[in-house]
Amino acid sequence: PVRAGETIWLRRPAPIEPEVPRHFEVLYEDPSVLCIDKPAGLPMHTTAKFWRNTLTALLRERYPGQRMDVAHRIDRETSGVLLIARGHDAASFLTRAFARRAIEKTYLALVKGHPPDEGRIDLPLRLLDTKSRIMMGPAADGNGLPAVTRFRVLRRFRAHALCEASPETGRQHQIRVHFRALGHPIVGDKLYGAGEALFMRSCEEGVTPELLAHFDGLARHALHAHRLTFPHPVTREPMTIESPLPPDLTAYIETLGPESPDPESIA
């Protein structure tokens, strides 16, 4: 029984926080904005599993006493350009810029199979009622949020294609779900490629050699935030910041064999 006025202390050992990359490169900075190259594996915010090894914690360490507002989000396993506002005015301006779709984002995605040379995926999405509580899917009942992604193929390989993807909306996991719906899931995508059961196992066990085989031999999904174009909060002039494909993805692509210009020629 519990009585009024009692103070109850629960003591338990602190859980071991998983190791993640804790270094990021600065692509551009001035008094109003900071653009960084986020490494794959670095989570954005504090969760039940991550608290010190997060981008927000690293920003506090590197820029103590400064206000740093992350202007948008990318998945933990996604690498690439990330925009951060420095100060209230810059944060407010960039929030409005995202709301009116004045910011253009371009991703590079290595997908399975041979998608069309280019296309526009218009498929509303919704949060599915699944065990992971994070899985998105098509909204067949018409109650989903609008989601549109434009894409074009940059390079083709025997069984893969490197695509440029430009989301017109910013839904959770949008590019990943859209490519899966197209029949060409992103390489290494644990949730939308290998499936939720294997994804949940990887969360509990880590990426074991057995699981890695199910994840196409890639420890993270092959999605990279390549380019970001935004109006500068002070000058209002458009700025474009780019990040090249990181070494882990370029090394993986080199294992795919020679490029193929014509998918119909591949038997």
C-alpha cells in the first residue's frame, strides 16, 4: 500500500547506450544557419535508448550556450545535409519556409530492381497499427496525408538503380515507403525491405551477421540527403548546400558490377 506524503525512490543501473558516430562535418555556417553532414547512425533527438549520443546533445557540446534549432528531420540511418537554425528569428523564418514548401530537398537512393527512368509517386500515407508503432503505409481508405515524391534514375546496375528523389511533401519515411510501393525498396531498408519482424530483431539484438544477410549486406539503408536549397533567413537569397555520397555507400555501389544503360538488355 502507498500512503500520502511518502517519497518513493526507484533505483536501477543506467542502461548502456549504444555507440554511434559522434562526429559531424560542417558544410556551411554563419551567424544565422548551420549546415552539417550528418553521419548515418546518429539519431536526431533523445529517445529511450539514446540520450548522450544524439545530434541535439552533440550540438550542445560543440556550441555551448547557443540556441540551435534543428529545422527538419532525417532518419537515424539516413546520412547527409541537415539544416540548423541559430537563434529564434532564424528558426521562425525557416519553419515558415518549410511550411510553404520554399525549401527543396534532394536525396540519393540506391534501390532494388529497375524502376522507370523517371516518375512521380502520388500516394497518401498514414501510420499503420503495427508492433513497432512507427511503420508508415499507403492510406487505402482515403484518410491519409498527401505525399508526393518525384524521382529519376541516375545510374543503372545489373539488379539495382541509383535514383535521385525529390519529396514534394515531408511525411515520415516518405521516400522509403514510396519506393517500396513502387516495387523497388531501398537497399538495406530493415523496416520496408526486410520486414518489421527482422527490423524488431535488429533493434533488440543489433545487426548480427545473420541479420546483415537479410539487409542486403548493408548495415544501414542506402538513403542520403544529397542537396538542400533554402532561402537564407537574413538575405532571403537562395542557398544550395550539397553532400556527396559517403564512403560506405560508394564502396557498396562498387560491388554491384558494371553499369547497364538498358534494363531490358539484362536477362
